[in-house]
Amino acid sequence: MSPFICFATLLSSVVWGVNGINKEEENGRFLTCSITEQHMQDLSNQQLTRIPPDLSPSTQYLDLSHNNITRVSDEDLAALPDLCILELHHNPLEYISPTAFLNNSKLEVLNISYSLLKAIPDLSFPALRVLDVSSNLYGSYALGSSFKNMEFLFSLALGSPYATAVNYTDFAPVQNIPLRHLSLGYGEGLQSYESGSFTQIPSLRKVTLIMPFCERVSMFQDILKDLQRTQLESLVLVKFLPRYCNISSDPFEGLKGLRSLTNITFVDTWLYSSVFVKLIRNLLFSSLQTFTFRNITYNEDTADGIQFHGIPGYNHSVSIKAIIFDSVEHYRYKFPTINISVDLCAQLTYLKFSGSGMIISPCDLISSLPSLEVLDVSNNLLKDAGFWWHGCSYTKVFPALKQLNLSNNRFKKLSFISQKTQQMRALETLDLSSSSIELEGQCSWPSHLTNLILSNNNLGNSVFNYLSPNFRSLDLSKTGISVLTKDMLSSLPNLTHLFLSSNGLQVLPADLWAPSVEVLHVDHNAISVISQDSLKGLPGLKELKAGHEPFSCKCDSYWFVTTLDKRLLPDWPSQYTCSYPPELYGMVLEEYQPGRVACEPWIQAAIAILVTLAVVLLLSLTFYACDGAWYLKMLWVWIRVKRRSSQETERLANASFHYHAFISYSQHDSNWVDKQLAPNMEKAGFSLCIHERDFVPGDWVIDNIINCVESSYKTLFVLSQSFIQSEWCNYELFFAQHRALSIQQDSLVFILLEPIPADSLPRKFMKLRTLLRQQTYLEWPKEERKQKVFWASLKRMLQEGNKHMVMKQAAVGIADLMSDLVID
């Protein structure tokens, strides 16, 4: 059987790495400053020899690590009053001015590890919470008096190859401050430790010791004894045992007295089977819950490996709930021999055995653990038959297992795995990422399995045919998917989380419909536009991650930039940049400001309608002001007359007329026409056409006017103020003038009943003004003597029509005969 680890991932204690402060803790809950991305400056690896003088005064996070800076002077950081985190590690730093941070009252994190400082800086940091001065060249761990005033200091990292002793008074300045985490050591062993030194820090919750104790077991015992007087919860031992180490005594006996200790971690160390048994023995009497080994080398230095069945008379199970083995190297590459009673792990809920080269799992042991909820065997060499080994009885198949991590192995057949998960009655989450999964056969997933991770497998679009409708969370990142359709999502009605990052998607279809989806990740694809229609089918969406896409900065992205609630985008705005058009390449999408008028079709339509209405209104006003309606009517009449004139010219070329004259007059002048004009002219033998008696009943007025004008030798206009106000008189004048031009005959006669000033004529009678200037007209005189001359002149004008009147009947007869012949 192989050694295993159970690991509790929900550790809430502060995590320190071997080389200093963990970045997660630096930005964690213990900091009060809220840092935004625009206030961060990363100047690491720039070969700088001094701190740049042109830094933005609003800088909150400044990374100057991995440069060649040797000094920090008074003025270097004076212009950065909001500075909260300063990374100066990995610089040949030799000197820091005592007043270098005088203007940085908000500084909470300072990392000056891996430098050349020959003394622990004794500086004033009123708000400092995290300080890392490890891996320097000072010769003592004694803290200066300024540490007494660091009332917020939470984490402190110390370490130097020249500091080989810990004295009682070294930590006295921090005795009354809430220091929770102390990291001590450089990797070299201490020469001496004065008992009681750690008791100077009663508030300690976590201690990291970076030093070996192979030859100084008693010193380690003294340290554990002192830590019993603190509130220690977590102990990290880095390089605890070297390669060649022979320990006869029990180095872990002091763990029994650490009643508050819940977590112990071994990092970068050798682990011997003989020492491991001693550790387990002491676990029975401790309150430890999390047991972690990271980057260890296992050496089985006992003939029968690890054998432990408990202590006679001790019937209680250990309190261990999580065991982690992360990156295990075997000194003698063979299957280790481990024989431990399962009853000792009755409370084990988390087990991780990662990076060990495992090819066959100890399935009988792990599958029968009664409380195991999380099993992580990632980053091994397991295959389908290696995890579900035929040699296992599987009498109890993971009775409480909820999460199974099989990632970074060599699993292949998805259908086989789906059938095997049917045996795991409580399984909810399965991780098969970064494997060699192949799609074949039919998958039969258990209904209780709701979360599946298949990322980093070459699956393609067909993977949707192998999924379960019960899945609520699905990770298909980097699986070669090129399209996403409505049908694909319709087969997953319960899906709430969908991860499709790093695929080949080019578009999100407008007809997507997945109302239950709350989280969608489509970043690192080839999507250039995310439209409003694409998200209408996702009404329950709460998070959309779509950064690192080749966005088109044109009107297609207008809605996404201006209207979409950016609270949906956890990676906005830094991960969203323009790729098209070329002149905007690299621009942050947030800075793209498209014109609303240019990009909103409804606004363009509204403007077009308004402009059209304005033009129509303007034309209408002009039309009205210029008597456009009358001119339109005249145009239509002209077309009719033109057509009719052409036909009549051919048909009646030699025909005569019915009347000597057609009388055009206003109704207001009818009395003069009836009592003066008609009696005098008809008494003299002239035939007159008067609309009141000669218009054909039932015919349209315009047709009557045209017929009468064409049937008359002359058209006689009785002009008066009433005439020029009459619409019909205007039609008659228009048509008669057109006829006169068509037949090239002067057929117009004007009688002026009363004076009409030329400037009083309306615009539509402008032609009449011209005619009165060019042609002779008769004026009706008031004196009776002159009236005789008037009648004589008028009769002479109409006498020329007599010869045409004689031929009238013959012409009409001939025309009718010709029409009959054409019809026949």
C-alpha cells in the first residue's frame, strides 16, 4: 500500500512560503487598503539602479523586485503618500535611510527579502502589517525599539545565514503587539536557542521554522515547549530533516502539549519511515487536524516500512481530518509498504496524494474510509485500470466521497469512467482535466453527479453528446470546441456554470437559450462581438468572463461598451482590448467611445424621419406659397390637352367649328354677358358657346371646357377683377392659350370690362400680364357712342370663322366615316 495524504483546503490560517510572505496573504483580509489596477506599477526586472523619480503620486502597489537598487534615500518614496505595498526583494539593497518611509504612513506591506542588509531596519512604520526581511546578511535576530510602535504588525519574516542564535531578548520589542505569524531561519541550523525566547510573543498563531533539527532534537523540543505557552495553531517545518539523518529519540513528543495546534506542515524535507511512525504515534495524543507534506523525499529506512495498528489500551481515533502529500519523490523507487489501521482515520475527510508517480491506487484502503469527502490523486500516472484496479474488492466504495480529482493523469475512456462513478453514491464533482480522454460508446452518468471538469482535453464539439442533463457545473475550457448552439445547451437544462475558455468560438449565437446559466466564461476565444441578442437567452446570468478576445471596436460593440452592466464582468476593463480596426489595435475597450447617433439605428431612423418631415413641410409651405396645387392641376390638364390635341389635329385637320367664340367669364360678370354680349353678337348671326347653356350635363367640367374651346373659332375672355379670382377662368385661359400655340392661330380675344392694374394680377396670372402687353384687347366703354365702335370691332374679329362654320358638317361626316373604316 502507498502512503497517502488528506488535505484540508479550507485552511484559514496565514500561509507563508519558504522564501517569505505568501502573496495571497499580502492582499488578504488583514490589509485595509483597497488597491485598484490603475494604481499598481510593476517595474520588476527592469535593471533599475535606483527608484524612479517620476512615479505617479497615486501609486498604491509598487513592485521594484529583481533590479539593481542598492539604496533607499529620503526623497525616493516621499512623493507616494498612498503607497500601501512595496516589493523590493531580490535587490542588492545595502542601505535604507531612517526617514525613507516618513511620508508613507499608509504602507502596510514591505518586502525587502533577498537583499544585502547587515542589520534588521529599525524604522517607523505606524501602519505596517506585513514585513519580510528574510534572506539578508544581519548577524542577529534582535529587533530594534521601533518595533514596539508597530501596533498593527501581523506577520514578520526573519532569516540570515549569519544569525545562528536566538536569544531571550531578541523578540522583546514585539511582546505587546498582535504578531500572529513569525517565519524564522535561512535553511541553516541554529547553533543555540535560549529557552523562553518564543514566549516573548504570546499572540503567535503560526510559526515557520526554516532550519534542520537532525542533530538538535533537544533544541526542537525546547522550541515546542515554549510554543506551548502561545496560542499556536499552525507549525511549518522547512528542511526539517536532511538527507543523511539518524534520529534515535522522538522529536515529536512535544506535540502532545500543543493543545491549540491544528495544522503541521513539512516542506522540502526528507521523510523516513522510522520518523513517520513516531509522528503518527504522537498524533494520537494531539489535537492536530491537518497533516501536510510538500516536496518531500521518502526513504523507507525500516525493513517492514510503516507499520502502525494503534497503541494497546488506546481506543480513540485520531482527530486528523486532512492529509496532504504534494510532490513525493521516492529515494528507492519501489512501492512503499504501509500498513495502518483504517480505524485510525475514521474522521478523515480530505485526502490528497499528488505528484507521486502513482500508477496503481490502494483502492481497498481509500475506498473504505467512512468519512472521506474529497480525494485528490491528481498529477500522477494513473490509467483507467490503475484507479479502478481489478485487484480491489470494493466492498465499500467511497461511502461519503463528494469530490474526486483525477486530473493530470492518463485516463481515457469517458464511457467507462461514467459507469464506474455509478458506484460512488455521494459523488458530486469529478475532475478529469488534463488527461487523455477519448469519446466513444455511451456515457451513463449518475444523477447525483452535478459538476464535471473536462478542461485541457481534445474533445471537440461532439462532447455535448456525452454529457448528463443533471450537470449544474461544466468546465470545457481548452477542449477544441469551435461552435456553441442552442441545441447544445438545450440538452443541459440544469446548467448554472459553464466554462468555455481557451477554445475556438468565434460567435455567441443570437438564439441561445439557457435561462438557468448564472456563470459563463468564454475568455481567450476568437469572439469579436458580443451582442445584446446573444445574452437575451441568458436571463439569469450573474457573471460573464469574456476577456482576451479580438474585439471589434466598431458599432457592433456599441451596446457591449455603453450599456452592458460591467458588474457582470470580473475581468473588466484590463482584459478587454480592441483588435480591429488596425488603427485602434491595443486600445482598452473601456476607452472606445463610439458615437451614439452613428451606432443606434433607431436614432438614425428618427433623424431621417424628422429631416424628411422638415423637408416635406418646407416644400409644402413653398408649394402653398407658390400656388403649387394650381400648377399641378395645370400640368395634368396640359398633359390631357396635349394628348387630345394631337389626336384631334390628325382627325380634324380640315374640320370646321361649331361656334364662332367660346365665352370665358366670371359668374359675377354673367349679367353683362347675358344682357350685352350674347344678345348683340347672336343678333348679328354669330354662334356663341356659353357654359351655362352649352356645357354637356354629366361631363366633367374640364372636359366641357376643352370641348368648347376646341369647337370654337375664337375664345373670348371677359376680363375683370372677378375673372382673375376665378379658378375655372384660369383653367380656360390656360387651355385656350395652349390651343392657340398648338394650331399656330391667334384665337384669343380679350375684353376688358374694367381696368386691371398689372401689379394686381396673382402670380399664377403672370402669363395673362404678358398677353395683355403683346396683344390688342378691347375695352368696354361706358359711353353708348363708343359701344357701337366696340361691337363693330368685335364682329370683325369673329367674321373669319364663317367659312370654317360652312365646312363643319362635311368635316365631321368625313371624320366619322374614317373612324368607322378604321374600326372595320
